[in-house]
Amino acid sequence: MTARWTSDDVPGQHGRVAVVTGANTGLGFEIARVLAARGASVVLAVRDTDKGKQAAARIAGAAPGATVTVQPLDLASLESVRAAAAELRARHPCPRCAPRPTPACSAASTTARADCSGPGATRNWPAPAGNPATRPSSAACGPSPKS
């Protein structure tokens, strides 16, 4: 029989941000606690921020020096989800998703443009799906591109 995987097997998480929903109790709390203990910056995404603050205090007590914050989030409300996403992007910007300057004719063009002018301007056709140039600036980060 193989050995069971436990929370002791979780590798270091330094430099990572973990957003854990339902993190004030149960499995969400345990996940947040372990990730914080391994060095992740943990965001407790919860409906009840008072309970979230209590959970954050318990995690900080168990993992001294941990970075734990509370984010209001009600997954039943799209307005709450959008607000939380905007706040998280503002507090934890992703360097891969940072807005890039857009030239007059960009790869993000979705139709051919005959009005492009300037040095090296070309007509552009739709970029392939998943191309970072087509990703809206509000899109969540995806996996790192493989080289």
C-alpha cells in the first residue's frame, strides 16, 4: 500500500497568492491554514467578514508571520464576484497580465483594418484563441506559457 498524502507534503508556497473560498470554516479553513503555514499570501474569500476576520486571527496564531487577509465574496451574487475580482486584481496584480501598450494595428484586432497606417502597419486577422494579445485586461491569469 502506498503512503497517504498529508498536509505535511505541501511544498513551500512563498511568493504565491491563494484565494480560498469558504475559508472561515471546514475544509476551506484547513486549506487556508496549511497554505499560510507554507508561506502563501492567503486571501479568505467569505460572505461573513466578521467570521472571516476570526478565522484570519486563528490562522495567524497558528502560523506566525503569515499574510492573511479577508475579502468579502458572495458567490451567489455576480455583482459581489465582480467587485471581489476587481479588488483582488488591484491588490495582487499579475505581472504576466499587466496591460501592454496597444499599437495602432494590434494582434487583438478582430477584423481586417484597411485604415492602419504608420511604419510596419499591416492588416490584422483574428488572433488564435488563447493568445495573450486577445485576452481582455480583466481576464484572470492562466497558466504560464510553455516554451
